Amino acid sequence: MTGNGWRDRVRANPAGRLTLKIVVGTVGAAMVIGGLILVPFPGPGWLIVFLGLALLATEFAWAQGVLGFARRQVGAATDWIKRQSWPIRILAGVLTAALALTIVWASLKFTIGFDLIDQARQFVDR
């Protein structure tokens, strides 16, 4: 069973078609939502979002459009960064890292009450 052969067989039956849409929709939506939750944290948040969209695009035309739009936007941002001088690239990297660190700090502080800055000050003062 390679390619889309098994999917074609599932889609041939109305109940199978509906079941496939429900399963793909549920798993794909869970991946997109989970990936979006993970975006502010170090790790593969955006990768999970794009994989979820790719899964949804196998069954839903609207997801194909969203995935195409997202690919174009990422490509445009990447092309823009490539055209910039090294100082601008470095500045963009520093700003991105600062934003990521701020999000991690705020997430820890406001969810579990752990203040990284306060802990670092206490560590240095010892």
C-alpha cells in the first residue's frame, strides 16, 4: 500500500470518507494548536504548525490555501533577510533572540511564578 491507494479505497466508501476527514481534521487541528502554543518556546513550534497544516491540506482545500500563503510569507521573509547586509542580519537575530527570551521569561514568571532574572541576580550575589 503505497501512495494514495489506501486513501482512495477509504474515500470510496461514504463512511470512510467522513471518518478520514474527521481523523485528519482532529489530528491536524491538534497539531496546529499545539504548535502555536509551542511557538514562543525554544523548539519546533512552527515546524509542528506547518506539519499540521500539511496534514490538513491532504483533505481540506482551505488548508491548502493557508499552507501556500504561509510558504510564500516565509519565503518572502527569508529572501528579505538574505538581501540585507550582515549588520542588519545580526540585528534581526539579536532582536529575535531577545523576543524569544522575553517570551520564555514572561511565560515562566506568569504561569509558575519562576522569575529567571531574579534567580540570576540571586546567583550572582552569592
